[in-house]
Amino acid sequence: MSRAINLDLTHDQVRAAVLKHGAVISAIEPLFPSGTRVVLTNADHAAAMRRTLNPQVIEGAVVRTPLRTVAR
């Protein structure tokens, strides 16, 4: 199971939900035009967050934004 979850929540809402349930974020990034992609440190936490946040889980393809810019 993937540790990544795409959610129809803001960055702050995702961080608060993850903190409330004791999960640990590995990476977090905004989605375009809205939403947040979060990667948790282990699959068990990801599964628990998917169950907890099921109504806000985005299914299907999403448009991601780059985590880092490339220096030239």
C-alpha cells in the first residue's frame, strides 16, 4: 500500500489531522488547483489516515507541483 495520500484539504488541515492521530509526515506538497499530497513515514499510518479522512481522499489523477526547483 502506498504511503502517499491526495486530500481535498489545505496544508494546515492535513498537518493538524496527521498530528492529531500521531502519524508522521515524510513529505507534503500542494496540488493544483487545490488540495494537498501527503506522504507518511509508514504504511500503517497511511492506512489509518485514509480511513479517518476517507471523505476527503482524492481518487484518480491529480496535478502535482514540483517539490524543489532545479538550479541552473
